[in-house]
Amino acid sequence: MLARLTMRARHHTIELSPFMPESQPLTSLGPGPRVRFAPSPTGFLHVGSARTFIFNWLYARHNGGTMILRLDDTDVERNSQSSVDSIFKGLKWLNLSWDEEYKQSERIELHRKTAWAIFEKGLAYRDFTPAHTGDAEKSGAQGTWLFNPGAREVSREESDRRAAAGEPFALRFRVPRESGQLVRFNDAVYGEPVKAGADIEDFALLRSDGMPTYHLASCADDADLRISHIIRGQDHLTNTFKHVLIFEAAGFAPPQFAHLPLLVAPDGTKLSKRRHGSVVSVTTYRDAGFLSAAFINFLCLLGWSPKNDRENMSLEELKEVFSLEGINRSNAVVNFKEPAATPEEAFDPKAVWLNAEHIRGLPVEDLSTRLLPIVRGAGFNVTPEKMLRITPLIRERIKLLSEVLTAADFIFVDQLPPYDPAELIPQKGDMAMAAKVLARAREVLAGIEFKHDPLDQALRAAALELGVKAGQMFQPIRVAVCGRKNAPPLFETLEVIGREITLKRIEDALQKIV
RNA sequence: GGCGCUAUCGUCUAGGGGUUAGGACGGAAGAUUCUCAAUCUUCAAACCCGGGUUCGAUUCCCGGUAGCGCUACCA
């Protein structure tokens, strides 16, 4: 009894999301399928979980159904409010809405009721065996554990008596394993998996503190919430046999299942924070400068295919073509690189490419608004108007939003960082040519309109006069103005930078030569 | 260990009894441009192994192997 109180006291109160529309009563069930995403708040939102959420969402929205978010928080030891917050943070970035929201810790009475109903039918029994110490089991040689010796044979009378006397027990499902019984279910992805009851252990329904286990809570809620399709990770495929047993024992028809192939690391192992670091967290993608639409697009291509060679797709298109038939059965590698030289290299090259594609597909105004906070966040004072003029210069040159800082750095800073004067030397030229070009440019640019066409004409004419190639004319100017050889096209750049700063930087370059 | 699932280029995938096994990313080469990027063209790159069924298997079946998952009073 004391132990139970301690447990209760330790249980965290978990707040529901602030961006949830009022939850509707179940009395008005819509027509379409009802699907749910049921994360357990034990850490941040994982990319694998995000994909599960996305597939559920796509299925619901494609079919005019209902998307439900349920916090599976029956593990009081490992849940935390900060995990809940962090999961919502990830979901918020994904920007996909849900229609109803629940948390399991508020529905414990329902779970218990379901468990005891199963017990009353004789399909579950009290197990008074003390709990295993999990660690010993894990490290030791594994046998096949199915049930604790003698536990299922305790008579109902003795069971009731010991329970009444206060002896702690777990409630276990009495798996039918006699006479070669088979358990089967229908899976939209894996067909009809079958397993012998003889190979399923007597799993727990209720812990000795009276709290429901995941299997029980999940099934009781799925039934109560009228979930029609359970779309979840393949790590639950084997658990599903137990779930089917629960549904049937409790008198519910099992829903349609669809198990998704797992997302794995390049080494083939399941993605985990401990082993693979922050690349498995959704917010890492957000912070690195991914567009959520591109991230969603990328995730959809892992384990699912539209079968028509389309890859770059908007959310709208994905919603249009998504179907369970396109899901395949083998694990997909998220091809990230562990020690990465640049942020871009850390991610799956296809994710980066898709992001670049989505960036290029964005209207300039839209892109500009997304870029502005990043630039300002880095401490640069840029007006929205200026940002709007900068954006076209870099739109085709950045793969991640955050790269705006390196792609347009020379526009944001007042003072160019130091560069090697040798950079000013044009192809097949020398320092004297650089000096000649810059001196002439200084004169020409002093009295010309800073617009693309006039700049183009004047500078080309100057090259002709000087007897140098156009490229030899442009390159020293580019380096003088941008501080490096690789930069956006010259005339557009000068237009944005303006006469004053351009002349100043050319002057500075000339000083370096002398 | 037991049980379940899976197996096509480096990666994501299409395909399916007879195909030059298709696409994409990445890689290489070239074209184009004032550099870079973008764009375009070209190239290299795959059916895990062994049996069977069959006139013919990468495709169907069986076995092996490998990988993954589950095997908790975690989810």
C-alpha cells in the first residue's frame, strides 16, 4: 500500500498541448477512418516517430478521416513534462494538425475495467510472483520465458484470498497455448502474420501497483476511441499478436493494422539518441535550416513509394497520392554521416537535396520571410525590404536556410573579413592587371546607375578598353566586393550592395595591392 | 537461445517468369555562364547464396546466410 502511494506521488502531471483545438466528444463520429499517433513522452520527437505521425496524418487526410493524438504515458518512471513539451515542439514545426487529443494517464479507470473484465472471463490471472529484476534477465543467457511456474494454476478462491490479504500481484493474460492454437491478424503491409499461441508469453495487463501496461492501455484506448486503423512502427509487429488477444478477450473487433518498416542508421541499427546523437531528433532538422515540407517529403520517401518516380512533392501532392499499398516491408537507412565537416554533410544527402528543391520552389517573398529571422538571429540588422532584394541572389545557392549566413555574409557585414590580396588576381593575369581593372572600375562605377544593365554594359566596355577579357574584369571586382571568388552574379550583387559600399571596398582592395 | 519479419546500384526505390533490370540522391566527365550555384548531356554502379519448379528464374517454392524486431510488472 505504501509502495503504491509512493508511485502515485511520483507520477507527473502532464499538460496537454496549448495548440489543440477543443477536443470534441466522441458522440459525433465522422465518417472516415480514425487513426492515432501515440507517442510515449520519454524523450524528444524522434524522426521515426515523426514519420509514423506523418503517415497517419496522410492516411487520415487522404481519406477524410480523423487524426488523433494520444500520449501513451503509462510509464510513470520514464515520462516527463519536458518530453511532452519537446514532442509538441517537434509536432508544431511539422505543422500538421490533429482533431482529437487524449492522454492515457487520465483513462486508467477504463484500462483497469477492461483488464478486470478479461479476468472475470477467466482469460487473465493474478500472478503473485515477485517482479523480475530486468537487468539480470537481459545480460544472462536467454531462455524462453512463457509464464511463471505455478502462477496460472492458482485457483480463483486462493487467488481472491491472497489478493484480499494484500499480497501484491500482477494481472497476466492467460494465453491460449494448448492444442496448437494460432493467432493471426490482417496487416495492410505484411499480409497476414501468424504466430502460434504456444510461442506467446503470458504478458502482464496490470502491474503490481495497479497501473496498466502499455499493451492493455493501448488496446483498451484503441477500442474505446474507435480507432479503425493502427499505423505504427514494425517494432510492434510481434506485439500485435498480444493485442489481438486482448481485443478478442475484451470483446472488441481488432482494427486494421499497417506496420511501417523501421528507420535505421547507416550501420543498420535502430536509430537511437545514445548511439547516433541529435540527428535522430526532429528539431535538429528544424534548427539546421530544413523546411518542414521538405523534411516531410524526405521522410515519406523512406519506406513508401508513389510508384511513379515522383520525388519532389508538396504536402498537398503527398496527401493526394498517399496510400497504404505504397508502403514496403524492409527497413530504410537514414543515410546521415556521423562526424560531419559541415552541417550540410551531417544529413542524408537526399534530404538536403529535397530541401534545396523546396527552397527553390518557394516564392521569393515567402523564402525571404523565412530567412529574415535567421539573419537577425545571427545579430545582423537587416530590413525586410533589403532581405527581399538579397533573397533572389542566394535562392539557388543554399541548400539549408541557415546557409543564408554564409552565402550572403558580405552583404550583412560592414567590414569585409581579411582576405589574401592574391585572390584579386584574375585568371591568366597578374597583380598589375588587378590594379588596372580596379582603378578603372572605380572611375566607371562612380558615375553610373547601379542597375544590372548599365553595370553590365559599362563594365564590359571598360574591359574592352583595357584589353582584358570580361571575366578578368569582373573577377577582381567580385573579390574586392565579396571578399571571395565564389559569389552570386556580379551585377545583381552590386545592385544590392550599392555604390557607396562598392566604391569603398574597391578602394580597400586597391590599398591592399600597394 | 526461441519466435516473427525482411533481402534490387553506396543510399532511397520501381519492376517482375523471357527487360539493354527503370528512376532519384550521391560520385565522375562534359556543355553553358562573369566565378559559384542552378540547368542540360553522358558515364560508372544492383537483383545475398544454394537447391527446386519451369523451355526459361532476379521474379514463384524450399533451405541457408545475414540484418532487423519482439522475447519486461518499457513503450
